Amino acid sequence: MKITRLSLDNVRTFEEAEFTFNPGFNLIIGINGAGKSTALDAIRFCGSHLLSAIQRMPFRPFGFAIDDIHADAPFAEASLHVRFDERTTSKIFDDDGDDAFVRLREWRTQFATDNMENVDLLRRTIIETTRPSKRLRSQLRDLHETIAPADPTYFYPSKEYHIHHARKQPSAPLMIHYSTARSIMNVQAERKSAAGTSQLAYVNALQSNALSLRQFADWMRAQIELASERLASRHLVDGISAALESFLPGYSNLRPSAKSNSRVEVDINGTTLDVRQLSDGERSVLALILDIAKRLAQANPRLSDPLTSGEAVILIDEIDLHLHPQWQRKIVGNLEKTFPSCQFITSSHSPQVIGEVPHDKIQMIKDGKVYSPARSFGIDSSRVLEEVMNTKSRNAGVEDAIGNIAKLIGDGKADEAKEAIKALSYKIGEDDPEITRARTLLDFMEGDA
């Protein structure tokens, strides 16, 4: 299962917006408050209803609240388009494919649709409070369908279609959400779930909960014991070890402690540490590796290599959170390498992350609109800030000083320019490209004199 599109109407800051996604890695960018988390929440809410229909989920689906409705609009609506067929394994989606979708709607006021006076009132309310776009005209037609406001979820072409096609896939449909609190680790034992073994993959998968060290230690201990006789367990243990070394060079031998059931240890350049002693960034990376691996294995007990073959839609809010800039550059490639069959939909405003993602896999939010930037992949962080994020890459005072030097050189004031260059070089260094450029221009100017 892969997500192809997300359409939003009157959801929080969005009046109308559409996001398109690729099968592999996807990045949503924008300034704080632009709506990055809103997009991830909408996917999570719709996904909870979708998975609830496909699997007997061990939690209630999520929905919008009245406060999620934009301004004075009569309703908030999100439509999540998905594909279940073999085309989801390609690098891009075919334009000619028909997507199934699940739609979630929250009304500001409940209307009885069997009363035509209420239907007419609702129609007038929509026309008077929003502009009649093509999508809104289709929503007006919805008033004549059998979708009652009391049942806010609608499946196209049908709920049975989603169930049938999802269950035909070799990998079980799975969606996982990681909030900005993912570095928090809980040592307490979780309350035992009544869910079956494969359904454990879905417990709290779309909620913002701390990673349970006790639960992971028990699971990994079992995989290590089974590795000598079960191929899938051996692949899991080897895959987690390889992922650890790829994400965190110098880290090795991640293992449950022999001294405590709720303790997980790791070796860092020969020194053994409890993972709770690691930094927020280190724990954040570990939480992603461990939780994704565990859930893929639990959801797909029949796959011989769930890390490679297991599919999931993985939502990560602020993927760069707590990470050193060097790790920010590597995390995109490491996730794709470790979990090649998964679809990642993430958010960030880190120039290091943005520079690692092709522009057609980026959805940028600006002034409530969504679009892909002209370029992104391979350009340096300062150019990402200026060209993609429309933000100055330098301190405003430094920018003013550079501009003043350029003006002095342009006006032929060599002595004043030299003093200005000398003063700025003390602040930003002799080797800064702007200092080198200014000295070169000054040399040319004096040579022509």
C-alpha cells in the first residue's frame, strides 16, 4: 500500500490544498506554522480509518475536531488516495492509474440529511462562505449521496474494495507515525495487549508514544534466540546491526542487557552504554530503526526478510530533530537503504535534509499553497536557504557589511573598502568566500588605477 495524494479542504490553515507523493521518500517543507504537521496529521487520521477497515485494529480511529475547521467554513475534509497494485513498487506513480481513497469529514454543525430544508440551508452555507471551485461543486453533489454527517468516513469505490485489494498484497498494510517526542524512551513495562501477534504491529503505531525499552528488549531477546534456526530472525538481527553501523558509525552490538529486562545496551568505540545515556539525537535515530524493524517483522511473520520486503507508510515529523548536521545529510539515504520497500512522508526545514532530496520529491508549503521547488538535490545549505526557503543564509549584520563593501568598491573608495574588509574578516574569517571575493575585486580596482 502506498499513498499517492492528499487533498485538504478547510483544514486548519489550509482553505484548499493538494499534496502528491512518490512511492519512496517524500519531504514536506515550509516555515514554522505553514502546515507541515497538519498534512501529516491528516494522513494519520485518514490512515487510521483505512487500517481499521482492513485490519481489526486494536484502537479507535482518529478524526478531526471542531477546532480543526478553517475559519468560518462549514466543514473540514481530507481525502487520502492510495494504491494497492504492483505499480506501487516503481519509482514514480503512473498518471493513468485509478486511485482508491478514504475521505474524512468533520462538520461544524450537524444536519439531518433527510430534511430537504436542512440540505438547502447547508448548500447555501457552502456557497456563501467559500468560492465554488470544482472540488466544492462536487461536495455540493455529495449532499444528494448517502453519506450522512453522522458517518464522517467515506471509502471509494467501497470499503470492500480496500479490504480485498489490501489483503492480496504480499506485505501487510501498515502505517507508522513518529512525532517530535520520539527520542523519549520508557523503561516501564507496557500493559499487555489482547491483540494477536501480527496485530501487535498496529498497537500505538499512529499515536505519539515513547518507545518501550522493556518491550523492545523482550522482542530482540526472542529474535536473537531464534536466529540460529529461523531465517527471518537472523535477517532481522543482521539488518538491525547493519542499520546501526550505517546510521551511527562507531556504534555496534546493540543488545538487550543480561542484567536487566528493561535495559538495552550498545557499544560505542569499545565502551558499553545504556541507550538511555545517549543524546536525544542518538536516541531518536535508534527509536526509528528499532520500532520500524519490530513493526515490519510483527506485521509480516511470513516474510523471510521483513526489513527489505516489508512495506509501510512511515510518517516522521521534523526528521532532522536533535540531529547533528552531518547526520541530517545521511538520514534520508540511510532510511531508504535500510527499509527499501517503505514509503516515507516526512517534514523538515533543515537545509541539510532538503539538499539530499530531489526537487520532485519535495512538497513546499507557502501562503497556504503547495508546490515543488525548481531544484534542491545536491545544492549547498546556504543556497537551499536562499533559493528554496527564501531565507538569508547569513546574519543580517554580515549581509549589510558585505553590501557596504561592494558599494565602497563600486564607488572607487579603496581605502575605506580595505578598512571595511579588515573589520569584517575579524568577524567571519579570512578564508570566507565573500572576503576573498572582495579582496580580489579590490586588487583589480587598484591594478586598473
